Amino acid sequence: MILNNAIIVISGAVILAAGLVYVLRIVVLLKNYGLARPWIFLSAMIGFFFLGYIFIALLFLDIAMVPANTLEGLVTTIFFFGAVFVTILAILNHNLFGDIFGRGIDDTKAFRIFAEHIGMPPRKVMAMTRPEYSVACEICGGNVKYSVPELVRTHPRIDRGVVVDQAMGGTNYQFYVRHYCEKELREIPVRHDSQFEYRSHRPSRPV
């Protein structure tokens, strides 16, 4: 029975090691955007759990790597930090889904963020833009409705949702309109002129 417990704990350690590999891949993806720090902390916690699992497996086999550690003490510590780990992971996923599906920003603040990004007074932006625009999606054939506040809410990093293109003496705005299309999130690049009127759009792409 004790041997079986040791094997199960070691199997758990192997699964943790696999999870650590994926977290380190996330760190590599996010480090260029300055978003990797919490995931680095998460990887350190997985490493801590891995060592804890190994120590527990050895204790089941009557091998005490650190004589002062008892089985009860290790289990208690792992339970506590397990709760911390789950909470951190939930926060990271909450922020991730907020970035994808939009944060709770009211219209006034959204217009202010948009106006600051394009270098125009908020009141002027509100006067020039329409309450709602629409564009056709070539994948689902639906009529995708969007507005400036929705554009801001779905792009916490506004520079990825609105690109200001100044060329040939004029200003154009490229909006990247997100919508949920046939079980996937897609983005339609829509071009607006200097008066924020629709000009054209390109085929959508998965986010």
C-alpha cells in the first residue's frame, strides 16, 4: 500500500513536470510583451510542488531527505500553497479572458482612451463617430455590429485594435473588429477615413 502511494505521488510529479514545460512555453511567448512575470512566479510554484511531491514519495519509502520534515508538515504546506496556486491561476485566466472578450469599461472612459490614442479631443470623437457601425463577415455571413467603445473594450491594448495611418496628406483608421464566429473568435480589419466613415475591409482572421 505504501509502495502504491509512492508510485501515485511520483506519477503526480511527472504530470507536474509536463505542466511546467507548458508554463515555460507561455513565459517564452509573453516575455517580449512584458507579461511574463506572473507566469514565471507560477512556474516557480510548480517547481516547489514538484519537490514537495518527490519528498513525500521518499517519505512513503522511509527515506527522509530533510529529517526535520514530516509527512504531515509537507502535506499541510502543499495544501496551503495549492490554494495560493489555484487563486493565482484563476486571476491570470480572468485577465486573459478579459483581454480577449473585453473589460468592463464604460463608454465615457472608452471614448477618452480612444481619443487619447488618436490624438483628438474626446468630444470631437463622440461628435464625429456613429453610435454603431456594421460590417459583413465572409465566414458566417453575419452582419457584425461594432462601436468605438466596444472596440476599446475588446482591445485592452488599444494600439492593437486601432491603427492610425497617415499617408498622402490624409488620415485613415484601421479598426480590428472582433466577433465570435462559428465557435471561434475572429478579427475583421476595417478601414475608416478621417471622418470615421467606412471605406473597406479585409477578410477576417482568427485571433
